Amino acid sequence: MSHPDLSIEHHGAVAVVRLNRPAKRNALNDGLILALREAFQSLPETTGAAVVDGAGEHFCAGLDLSEIRERDAGQGMRHSRMWHDALNALQFGPVPVVAALHGAVVGGGLELAAACHVRVADASTFYALPEGSRGIFVGGGGSVRIPRLMGVARMTDMMLTGRVYDAAEGERAGLAQYLVPEGTAFDKALALATRIAQNAPLTNYALMHALPRIAEQPADQGYLTEALMSAIVQSAPEAKERVRAFLEGRAGKVAKN
Ligand code: 1HE
């Protein structure tokens, strides 16, 4: 299902999924959310990682507010669940996803960013949760994912007071793992995704699917899940070959870059 406001390009093994609705600051209407879900459910098998970007000066202005006016409670519930399906398709999809953040990362835009595995923010980035002042609530999984990045207290403050975090504050608070000069978020995100795509696919799978679940388990169960995952990943022929390559001096050492 192609959508005029969502472009998908392939840079080698990296799929670049770009919100392409800059006139509306990449606000997410229902069609765009469904297209995002479809995009992550139908990536070609040759894809090893993905980048999510937004065309224009802003990553994403969140929910398209023009669509909220007529919804009753039942429709609101289904709408929120539709966002959950789409962002779960991204977070628990086939490949790790790197977000290239710039300008506004607000409301549902921050919920989208939070579903990605790595966030790169350029210096123009700012984060807000204007739901609080618009009389609504997060509905795209933000109440689950954002506190895991920055803590409940910081998210509560953002929503109660309308506080806006700038790029540096956001990085310090845990909203992004990388802070880069203005205009360079996409290049950095693509470089990271290219690097990620070179990992053994089973390792990437374990990181995406097991790590967040282990973090939710009691320690005793977490250790068992870890042991199972570790055994499965290291038994793959690719793991054996990568370890042999290091022992024979054919693979790179760990180095600070
Ligand atoms: C929009 C939206 C939108 C812009 N829905 N149309 N999100 C918000 O509350 C954020 C609302 N947006 C803004 O605060 C600003 O637009 C920005 C800070 C993001 C960018 O400012 P600026 O000056 O670059 O652009 P603009 O002039 O405000 O907007 C340009 C156009 O985009 C304008 O339409 P136009 O027809 O007059 O040109 C805006 O109306 C339109 N636009 N943002 C609809 N969000 C799963 S639940 C999630 C809940 C939420 O996400 S709530 C947070 C919603």
C-alpha cells in the first residue's frame, strides 16, 4: 500500500522511511499511520536496518489535529489501538530502526521517535508533549515508552507544564542517544543504520525482541530468557564464523571512534 505522504527508499541494506508531508509539519493522519504500519510489515527480506526521517524542517508535529474533532469514545479507543499496532510493527518488526530527529518532535512525533531503537537528534530538535494543553492524552504508546526513556517524573512535568526540551536537554534526559550538529541527523542515522545492518541478524533480533522483554521480567526469569537467547544466537553458523575471524586476526578490535 503506497501512500503519497510516505516515501521508502533503499540505500543498500538500509530502508529509509520518510514522512513526506512538510506543509503540515509531517502531522500523522490515519492514512499515514496505516502506511507506516504497512511499511514495516512489508520490508524486503534484504533489509538489515531502517531509518525514519521527516521531510522539511520538522521531524513530526504529532497527531493530525484536524482529524480529532468528530471522534467519540469508542472511535478514540480504536484510533489509539491503531497507533499501537503501527508503532509496535516498527518496534517489534524485522529490523532495528534509527530515527533522524530535527525540529519539532512533539506529541505523536515523540511517540513515533520513542518506538525507534536509536534516536539521533540534530541541534534544531525540540521535544514537547502538547497533549496536556490541548485537553487530550498521549495515545500512541507514549505513556509506556517515554517514561522508559526519561522517567515518569520528567514526562509528567512535560505534560503538566508544557515544558519544551531543547536538543541538548533532550539528549541529557535520555530522549536521544546521539546529539549532532544541525542538518546532520540523517547522515548520522544512515551511517549508524548501515553499521547495524552488518551485525548478525540473530543478534539484532535478540536486541529488539528479547532485551525490552527481559527488562520487564523479574531478574530470575530474565536470567533464564537471557540464557536461552544467548544459546540460540551463539549456535548460529554466523556467530561461529565471526568469533573465528577475530581469533585469527581477521576481524576488527574494539576501538573508540
Ligand atoms: C498541523 C499540525 C498538527 C502543524 N495537526 N495540522 N501536535 C501539536 O499540538 C503540535 C502543533 N503544531 C505546532 O505547534 C507547530 O505547527 C510546529 C511547532 C510543529 C511547527 O510550527 P511552524 O510555525 O513551522 O508551522 P505552522 O505554521 O504552525 O504549521 C504549518 C501548517 O501545518 C499549518 O497548516 P496551514 O494549512 O495553516 O498551513 C498547521 O495548521 C499545520 N499543522 N501541526 C494538524 N499536529 C496518538 S495521540 C498523539 C497526540 C498528539 O500528537 S497531540 C500533539 C499534536
